[in-house]
Amino acid sequence: MLASLPPPDTNLALQMEGVRKSFDRNLVLSDIDLGVAPHEVVCLIGASGSGKSTLLRCINLLEDIDQGRISFFGEEISAEAVDVNQLRRQIGIVFQSFNLFPHMTVLQNLTLAPIRVLGKSRPQAEAEADALLGRFGLLEKRKEYPDRLSGGQQQRAAIARALAMQPRVMLLDEVTSALDPELVAEVLNVIRSLAKAGMTMVIATHEMGFARDIANRVCFLDGGVILEQGTPEQIFRQPQQERTKRFLQSLTEAGRL
């Protein structure tokens, strides 16, 4: 199959072509074709189990694909010889569980990888971490341990930690799902600031209002397939597929849209 594919598009930050992924006999992603331009924000929506998280994990090479090709700025990254660690320096990923190191302060969480992986000096890493923490309203929490932070603060710290590696692309996987409702807004505001700054992002989310507000493009996944994609206006106001219409109607009836 790969022999029949043209060279990757060098104008795209991310490109998925014919990507399939199964777990045992369960087909989770089926023939996914998705291109993401630099500075574009793409939101993935769909019911739980539709394949959103697996798609993100495949991009970051946390999951091997069974078929197809994934490219990053024109270079195939789904090939066997790819340096996974080098790639993950450039593609940050944040999960719904914060995954901060509990035995380290917020500052130590942010500086560990820049010092060990990027070879930065401690003063430089700490100065850059402080700048990020200040940007996200966490500078006064720099010496606190994660268990002393609220859920929203922990998630903001997790996003800041990913940004400390200066990635070219950010993947965000349901980053508000584990938060109490009153803490959701503070995390979404951080993501909005990243979008305004031009960060390329692929975001799996259940926050439809947020997706409508922030996305350049919305992709509706169903059964491991990108069933429909378009601008937020197209998807939320004039969906073409009956399954998309039913999904959005169910959210409207639940008061979530």
C-alpha cells in the first residue's frame, strides 16, 4: 500500500494516510486520512470509543499502526527506523490524567526533561519554566507539590510541562474530562491562549462549545472513521451525515450544546 502513496505533503504539519489500527480483532481506526496545516487547530469530536484517543496516541507513536502512513512536516514517522524519543520532543501530548511526578515540585516537573533531554542548564530551564508558569498563572505554585494543587492547576502545569520541551505540535486528549465543572474554564483559557499564539494542535474534546470557539476544523469520528469534517459552522449548524446529526441532537437534548 505504501508504495502507491505519493510523497508526503511538506506543507502539512501532520498527515495521516490510510491509517488503520486494531486491538486484537477490534478495529479502532479505519482508513484515517487527515492533514493538519501549521498553526491549525483541529478538534476531534465523537462518542466515547469512537477512536479519538487512539488517533492521538498513534500520532505520538504511543501506538503502532497496522497499515497506512503518518508524516510530520513531510517526513514519514510511522516507519520502523524513526527515533521515537527525538519525535516526542517535537510533538507534545497531554492526557486527561495529569501524570505529573508526585515526588517533584511543579518547577522540577517542568525542568526535568529540558535539562536531561535538551541539555539545557538549570538556570536556563528554570527561567523558561518560570515564564511558562507565569503565563498560566502558576508562578506562585512553582515550589508546591502536585497534591497541593487543584485539578485545574495540575492540568495547567501538565500543559506547561509539555510546552517546556518547545514542541512544534501539541496533542490534547480530553484534558478537561477529569476536572470539576468550575475548573474547566481555566484550562480551556490556557488552550485558547496557545491557539492565539499559533500553536498547531489536535484536540480530542467533549466540550462542544469550546470546539466551536477554538477550532479551525472539526472532525466527527464514529466507529473509527472520520465520518465528517469541516469548519465549526458547517459541522455544528449544517451537518451532512445523519449520524453526525443524531450525535449533535443528543448533546443538545442533554444541554451540552
